Amino acid sequence: MSGLATEFAARIRRRERAIGYWSALDAPVATERIGRLGYDYVVLDGQHGLIGYSGILNGLMAVDAGGQAVGMVRVEDNHLTPIGRALDAGAAGVIVPLVDTPAEAAAAVSSTRYPPIGRRSYGPMRSGLRIGPRPSQANEDTLVFVMIETREGLENVDAICRTPGLDGVYVGPSDLVLGLGGAMPGDPAVAGEFESALRAVREAAKAAGVAAGIHTHDGEVAAKRLAEGFTFASVASDLLHLEQAAGAHLAAARGGEDR
């Protein structure tokens, strides 16, 4: 599996397109099936998802069992401990939320790298089986992205993208819309400003030679963002899609009662 992680890291650093899926549920069997569909990566959401540490561990093993995608984790906070635990569990990379400054981006990078270039503590409980166990190899194969989802982060995006060791930035559209003054995620009142913000993120990442990623609600939006120049896009999420599919089947069944 280390070969898959190495290859994926190289692809992202070459800014090649990738498509991923977002998992909010602690449901390893479902995650395994999703991981076999052909997505390049699956993100386990440790911030807003309904997943504890054992769920992250089991979810990463489920993704790896499929043998086709790499597993990543959106950690709960920009802190050494949750970042290190996600990586020790075998994550190929982490997405770090609410990064507003270059200093915060540098701290996120440091948390993913072993000394002397970082602060990650050595204890690869599972990751040593697939990423490493040599610290230098782990440093090379591990991806780190920081989220641009506030007005301050957007204002500092050029400098954030130039953070040494950072592999890319990732747009959290819901929080970014709120940060731009929207009353709710997707608020049309700030649609123009939001699109300008996305363009600024893409251009900053391109200028710095790093990847730009974004969260999307469906495949059509993911395709649109990739066509605009984003490097990778995540389609979300298992909880949302479960609800949508169940609702569609219910509507179809009830429609049949009228015939």
C-alpha cells in the first residue's frame, strides 16, 4: 500500500487531477465499498463527521482493503496530537481546518514531519506498515493540506500557499461563504464574491506550484471546479447521499401507490 500512497503524493505534487469522496459516517463496510468504486482518495471527516478515533482507524483500514484509493483524514484541529494520531493510524495525508495565516500553515506542516524538520512524534502504530517506517520516507509520502475557509485565510492565501512543505490548500465552501458575509451556506447574495474567492485560491496555488482542492456537493459541481483549474475535488458525503437515495426511493414507492 505504500506504493499507492507514494504514487498519489507524486500525482498531487505534479498537480494532476484527482477525485475523492467524503465520509462522515463510522461505517467501515460502506467505506470499503466506496473505496472500491474508483475514487482516487477517500477522506474521513474527523472534524464534523460522526467518527471517533477507532472509526478513523477502521475506516482507513477499510479504504486500504479496497486497494484502489488512499485514505486521508480531515483532522479536528490544527494541533500536533490529532494530526499525529491520524497519520499514525495510516492516513496518507491530512486536511487541516481553519488555517488563517502562514504561521498556522507552517505549524500544520511541522506536525506532519519528523525531526529535525518537524515536530511529529515517532510512533507509527499502523502507518509503519504502509508509509515508512523510515522517517525520511514518511516525510516524503505524507501529504498536508490546509483549509481556506475564512476571510482572513483568503486574504493571506498567497503567503499560505508559499509555506515550505505545504502540498496544497483546500476550500471549505460552506464556512467560506459565511466568512464572506453569507447568511447560510450557498447564499446567492454573496455568489459573485464567492466565485472571485475561488479564483483567487486557484491562482495563488498555481503561482506557488501547489495543489488546490475543494469540497463539492455532487459530481457535477466537482467536474465544474476541476474544469476551472482546481487540482482535486471531493464529492460529499456518504450521509447526504444515503439520505438522498432513501428519499428518492420513498418518493418512487409512494408515487406507485397513486397508480
